[in-house]
Amino acid sequence: MRLTILGGGGFRVPLVYGALLRDHAAGRVTHLTLHDIDPARLAAVARVLADQAADVPDAPEVRTTTDLDDAIRGADFVFSAIRVGGLAGRAADERVALAEGVLGQETVGAGGIAYGLRTVPVAVDIARRVARLAPDAWVINFTNPAGLVTEAMAAHLGRRVVGICDSPVGLGRRVARVLGADPGSARLDYVGLNHLGWLRGLYVGEQDVLPRLFDDERLLTSFEEGRLFGAEWLRSIRSVPNEYLHYYYFNRETVAAYQQAEQTRGAFLHDQQARFYDEMAHPSTPALAAWDRTRAEREATYMAENREAAGAGEREADDLESGGYENVALALMRAIARDESATLILNVPNGNAVGGSVALGGSALGGNTPDGYAPDGDALDGHAPDGHASAGGRTLAVLDEAAVIEVPCRVDANGPRPLPVSQLTGHEAALVSAVKAVERSVLEAAESGSARAAVRAFALHPLVDSVNVAGRLLDGYRDVHPGLGYLTKS
């Protein structure tokens, strides 16, 4: 089986290759193509992969290329993990937003909109090339903002593009362990958009054990999200939000922490990775050791400004374990390629819902299922928890069928189909609807070149509080990103 990774010189590619090396079952990936526009980054990552494969006799064959069509042609799966503008672009997104006193985070608020406006045209071009050169391939989208980019690509690839994120599974695993539940059999009611979702139920058998969390102060403050949001707020909303909702619920505090920080997250990663790739230019550098060291620092500093704003302290060992985006991707690929039904939390269109519920773990798929992912079985009895339903073929009633959402899905050779979840109500429904309206304005701007639609996207976002600020944001981003020069029409 042939896998292509676009953005193949990216720092996290060795995570994917490590997961491939652990898969020895029939039908595994045998050929890996890495594509990137930067030959030096490709060479650096290829060295890390060679170190990883040193003692693995059946390691997938790796080749590199800077020719996009060559990389796509003949692929069975395409992982899209591009970063338009690089980390320098991310740092610029943060600076422009903070100068206006608003959030510039990579996927949330003004920064996420700017990143989307840069990325969507490139992602659409990739989708069209895949449709032409590898029409039977499945695209697994890692590129942020994941939900927005997946929806843009779906207009050209239909159901053959799926977005992934590891945050929901990491959240579910942490909460399950705090409650003494087995992450391998607990069922998860999680719903929202990418980086905008809530855990509203965690089922052991037919019993929702999540309410126990809100009644115990010690449990509530014993895991990362509990410390980040605070026990009182979690009791108030009676759900556990995805960590990215800290930018919404504690926006002023987070913006202040970003403004006071020595450097933004994007600037930190830019400098850190520049040092790594510079180090890799020396043939004597032990590639895998250098990568491991850099990765450990990256993970330990994740969302540092948010933790500072919340007084949550340093990350603990259990907090460092995410859902593992590479494991989500490999589990998805195996379920499709081997027609072995699995349940995963994915970014998919809102329509085409089926019945069922999600488990957080399992040990099937030939013994190679990553911890935190389950095939359908006894833990997935085909029945959603009480009160869960789809709405006229839609998973979420507040959105149309084409809207890409992040929910539990059943996956087999036909791809993923969303499972029923509790319907969004109150502030959750309002926030999801508002952010989806922003995403639709970004898609309109990217397709038409309309500066007016781009300003509307900024202005409608809940974290941008002024139409005038929205206009200045677009001007600021066009000044630092020449690629946004296409936004000229009214």
C-alpha cells in the first residue's frame, strides 16, 4: 500500500513513520513518499526516518520528492500536513492580531481566519490534483484549521477526505482514567467543531459516569482540562470542553498572557525548529536523538500561556499524553483499507448519520490497534446513549448536511459515517453556529477573492469585537502575507 505525506519535511512526520513501523499486519503501508517544497527539510526528516527504521527489517520504503504531481500519482492514501507560510507565517498571524488586542492563535480567532485564508486555496488545488491523479485515493487531512480545510477539500473530493485531530481522544482518555473507567471500553459523547467541542458524557455500559466528576473537587482538579478551566466553571456548564475553548471562556486573560509573554507560541516554534533543521545540516548530528530532544521540549511547552493565565502550573506526565494524531490517522487508514470496522472521532460532513456510540480503546485490528481506539464490538453495541439522536439525516440539527463537524464516526471500507450524539443546546449551539458562519465566510472569500467576505469572517468571529478591527486585521495580514493579495474583490 502506498502512502504520500504532503508536508513531508514537517517536524511531526517521524511520529507517523513510527506508527507505520509498529504495523506488521497484512495490508500495511509498504511505500512512503514524502513531498515538501523545501529539499533541506525533506533531507533532514529522511535522516530521522532512516534512524527509526534501522532495526526494522520490513520498514516501509521511503522516497522524497518536490514534485507534487509525482507525489500524488498512484497513492492509495494521501496525508495532507502542509503549513502555508511556514512557522514564520504563524508568528506573523499572532503579531498582527495581538497588535489589535485580539487573539492570534493558529486555529482560533483572527489567527485561525488568516491561516485559513492562506491555506484554503492551496488545499483546494491539492484536492483537485488528487481527484485527477489518484481518484481512488483517500485524503486524511492534518492541515489546520482542520475542520475548515476539510470542508474546502470535500467540495472536490466528497467523502474521500477526512479531517483528524488528537485533542478529543486525549481529553476522553484523561477523563476516563480520572473516573477509574477503562479507556478501552468507555463510550464517549463528544460533539462540536474542530477545536470547539465538548465532552458531555462518558458511558460505562449504559451508565453515564461523567456526573461523578462534577461532584468531586479532587477529581475535577486532577487532570489538565480541570486545572485549565477550573472546577467551578466545569460544574457550571456540566461538560468538559476541549482545551481550545479556554481561548473563548478566558479570552481576556489569555490575550493578556500572550501580550506579556517573551515570544508567542509561533515564534517559539519557529526558532526551535530552525535550530533543529540547522543542526540537521551537519552530517555528524545524531538525527533521531536531536528530533526526540526537540519534540520533548515542544510538548512540555504546549499551551503554556493558557496554563499561566489559569494558574495551572506545568504540565504533568499524564497530561503530556495526547490522543496521538498519528495513531488516529493510522487507525482510520487501516479501517478503510482492511474493511475492519472501527469507531473514531473525526472531522466529517454533518449528513449521512448512522446509529451507534464511541469507545475510547480496544485491542483488535490484528493486535495493532493504538491505545485509545476501538473496533466495533461489545463496547459498541449499536445503541447511542439515552437522548442521542440524529436530525433528519443530519448529526447536528443546528447545521446543514455539508457542514464539517467533529464527532464519533463508524469507519469501514466505505469510509466514515457520523454516529448520533446529544444535540447541541444553549451556548454550545450558539457558539458552534457562529463559528461555522465564520468558516463559511472564509470559504467564500477564498473561492471568490472577496475582501468583503474576508472582513465579514473576521468581524463575525466571537473573539473579534469590532467591524473596524476586522478591517484593520485584513489590512495587516495582507501587508505581511503577499499570498493574501488575491483578496481584492468587493
